Amino acid sequence: MMGWLILLMIAVAAGAVLAAIRFPMRLWTVAATALTLGATGYAWQGSPGLEGHPVSVADKKGALDRDEVLLRQAMFGQFNFARQYFAASDAMTESGSYDAAVIAMQAGTIKSPGDGSLWTGLGTALANHDRGVSPASKFAFDRAMKVWPKHPGPPFFLGLAYVRMGELAEARPYWARAVALTPEGVGYREVLTAQLDWLDRRLVAETARQRQMLANPQ
């Protein structure tokens, strides 16, 4: 019973998000379809009839990183069409409502399919929801890089999602691409360069550790 109540709360939250961002009524069926598919998967794979159980604080709280938000605003801007969708998604993420965060970003990509920042936001929201770069998340990031091929934002945030998975080698080419796409003199270039340097140090250390393990097997 508790599981179905949580699902109902997610549906209500999603409806509130769509209303807050003035999502076109004629397209509400798209969001409803997404929620229905999620509910079907939950009922099929999960156990919605079971009582809820205690979870860790990390599971209850969202994964919203304030530094990440500031960098995103620096790269994509914060006073534009996309801001309302990011604001809604951020609020849902911070509360742990990852389903609603995804729906908020989906609404943005439907409204403006040529906006690479919204596709990037959707990729990030899906990565948070799926606890890693899932096929759906990768599709959204790939779409972002296709519509904005010269912008460093999409590859950087895809790389960040890989870093959070611990997949450092997969992240490296995307962060290198982000730095290469960022012109000299742009304020956030120093941040991207520092992140890439950190990643390279981690990769070197990991390679050295693996070589030591091979040379001195237990």
C-alpha cells in the first residue's frame, strides 16, 4: 500500500511541475505516458504492495550539487527559456523526486527540442534517476551533443555523470572535448581544465595501482 501512495505522490508532484512551468495541456498525455510506463515497470519489477522500509539519509536526500548548478548556469546561462525547467528539475532532485525531475526536463525538450542545454539536463536527470549513465541517459546526452556540437556543456556533463559512476576512463574523452571546445578567456575554462587535470591524476594513480597489483599478486 505504501508503494502505491508514493507513486501517487510522484504523480501529483509531476502534475504540479507541469502546471508550474505552463506545459501545454495538449502535450500532457506525453508526460502521462511516461509516468504510466514508470508505474508499469514499478508494478512489474518492484513490490508496490509491501510496506515502506527505512532507508539511509543518502537515499532520502537529493543529489543536487550547488557547485554543479553554478557551473551549469555559467555554461548555459541562467536568464533564458530553459531556466524554468532547470529550476523545477532542481527542486525535484533536491527533494529526492527523481521521477518528477525527469518529467520536468522531458517537458523542456518537448517544448524546445533544439535546445542542447535541456537535453543535457534530461541526461543528468536520467543519470540521477537510474544511478548512472543508462541507455536513456546516454541517448539524451548524445542528442544534446548533436544539436549543440560546438558547445562544451553536453560533453562535460556526460563526463561528470561517468565520473560519478567511477567510470573515469569513459569520462576522459568527454572532458577533453569540453576543454577543447571552450575558447581561451571564457570564465569557466579554468574550472574545466582543473577538472581534467584532476581526472588525469586519478587515471595515472589508478594505472600505477593496477601495475603494482600485477607485479605483487597476493
